[in-house]
Amino acid sequence: MTMKRKTVTYGLAASAIAIAAAWAALAAALIPPWAAATVLVVAFPVLVLFLGLWWRAPGGEEDIPFIGY
């Protein structure tokens, strides 16, 4: 399985959109605070993970090398 930057970008964008949508819905009082907090608690670590993968993912066909045992 290759880790392409385009593939990781989709996960990064999805988590960023989820965070922005939850924040906007909370600001507009469309959802309760606990629902917005749930989305943020789930989506933020995903955002950080995909940001790290995006940073390390090559643009070509290479895979991210396994480092260490």
C-alpha cells in the first residue's frame, strides 16, 4: 500500500471541515455544546495524525519507510 499525498489530503480536509462545521453550528446555536465537543474531541486527533502523514507523504509512488523496531 502506498501513502500518497492526495489520499492523505482527503482525510486532512475531512477532519478540518468537520471541526469548522461543528464550530460554526455551535456558534449559530444549531447544536448543543456537548455535540460540538464530541466532534472536536474525535476530529482533532485525526487532523493532527493526517497532518503528520501529509507532511511525510511523498508525491510519487514511494511509501513512508518503517523506522525502527
